[in-house]
Amino acid sequence: MKKVTLPLLILAGLSAPMGAAAQDGIGDVIGGVARAMITQELDRNAFVQAQGRNSIAAYENYLSSFPQGAFRQDAIAAINALRPGSVQPVQPVPVPSVNAAASAEAALGLSAARRVEVQQQLTALGFNTYGADGAWGNNTRSAIRSWQRANRFAETGYVSAQDLALIASQYRDLGRAPVTPPPSVTTPAAQEAALGLTRSQRLEIQQQLTALGHDTRGADGAWGNNTRIAIRSWQRANRLSETGYVTAQDVALLSRQYGDLRRPGATPPPVTSAADEAAERALGLSVSERREVQLRLTLLGHDTQSTAGTFDRRTRQALRAWQRSQGSTESGYLNSDQLRALQRQTGG
């Protein structure tokens, strides 16, 4: 049977005729269902995290957070198996999780260079990632799902070790040159790399794009999927080739347009600083913990439209909306104080 999501159930309920008393109670019903679903998901994620650490302290922490959790007995069994004198090594208890594929990919520890290589291989095989920069955003995930669908695998959008081996094998079968193009090959990525842009120059270009209406969702000098989308949007607006990479001519035109935009005494609009990103990175959020943040934001009315554990453009928008409601700077990035506030507001 096809799974019916909560929003669809809510819409179906609202479309049906109801009396005044039913209308008064519908909000409580929906809120109760939503909280129950999120509590179950938080319970699941907490136990998955405990399994990942596989220590007595981790399992005890799970039990203190969810004393009546669905995996209480599993946690107790794992603690008993880990205690000194136990002759049976603890075996992780399988937990169904929509995030299993993401966790498996994270465990591979792929380097940035390896991610670039996979993007190039997928594109060569006909599954365009729209850029090869090592940052796996929506375009790369979509390409991975398309490749998985073509090869009759589960369409998770995340790769396994077996997937990587097959992608490499299929690429070799094409009889193409090595993945890394020689310096003489002129590609949009190679042209941009040849400019030798510094981090401060990249940050400045992100600020210029955002000021011109092509939001990079933060200015930190690191050009990921959001910046590439903004570059393509700017190129499309200027009737240029939509590569997502800048040329020397692009940089010069951007600078001129930004200069024309500014008025005497005006300052560029506020943008995410490198400090904001560093503060979130210092939290060391796991994929499961990121999913919890997305669930909590959605519970508070700021829908991230996904709970995959990836902070994409929609999650950043939801974070900004929540920060606005708190009277905080709308950076779209979390710090430790904001994370605690988010947890308090959603109960736990």
C-alpha cells in the first residue's frame, strides 16, 4: 500500500465537511499526530546514534532521554553485553531507518577529490551532476538516483561501496580518458580554476551575486551547490552559457553590475559570515542529528520539506524563518545557543 504522508492526511481531512466542534478540535488532533510522529523519529535517531558509538555511556544516554523508548530493551541488552566480563560481543540491533543509506555513505569517508571524480564519472555516463566541485547537493543526489534507477537499485540518492565500484567500471567501459582532464583541456571548471580566485575573492563574488538577486544562501568563500545555482541563475539572466562556473569576463561583468547597483553611502545586504558557518561546523552534527533539527523546525511551523539530514536551501530558509521569529540574525546557520533553544521549544 502506498504510504500517505501527514500533509496529505491533513488536507484530506480539511476538505471534508465538519461541524463546529470538529473544527475546534482539528488543530489539537493534527498537533498530536505530528508530535507523536516526530517523537518516534527522534527516538529512532537517538538509538541509531547510540549504536554508532557502541558504548555503555551512549546507550545509557539513550535510556535517560527515552526511558520508555521503543528500543529500550535493545539498549539494555547492548549495555549488558558491553559490561566487563561479558563473553558475547555486542551486535548492533538492526533498526529500520530511512537514513541508513546516508549513514553508509558517510562511513565511506569520501575525500573531496573522490567526490569530484564520481561526479565526473556520473556526468560522462549520462547522469549530469551540473558541475564537479566535490560538493554533493541536489543536482548530484538527483544524478545518483537516476543512475540507481537505470541500474535497478534502490533510489536512495546515496552511494555504497558497491555503487562506486560499478560506476567506475561502467566509466572504464566507455573507453574514455582518465577522469581528471589534462591542463590543456578547456572546460568551464578548468577555466575557473585557472583564475586562481582566493577565498576572499570568492566570498566577494558570493556577496555580489546575492546583492544582484541571485542568492548564494551564504557567503563563506566555499562554492557549493547553492553558489553554483546562483551563478547559473545570473548567467541565464545575462543570456550567457549556464555553466555554473565563472570566467574572467563573468567576474568583470559582475563587478560592474554590483558597482552600478550601489548608491552613495549604501552597504551590501547582510550575508552569512564565515563565523556563522564555523559555529555550526563546530557543533559536529551527525546526519541523524541534522535530521532531528529538520524535524524540530517542521514541528515549529518552519517546514524544511525534507528530513534527509542534508541542510539544503530549503532547510536554510526554514532556519532563517525560525531565527527571524526569535529576533536573531538570519544567518541560516545554527550555533550552540540556538540549537539548545530549538530543543527546548520542541520538548527535549
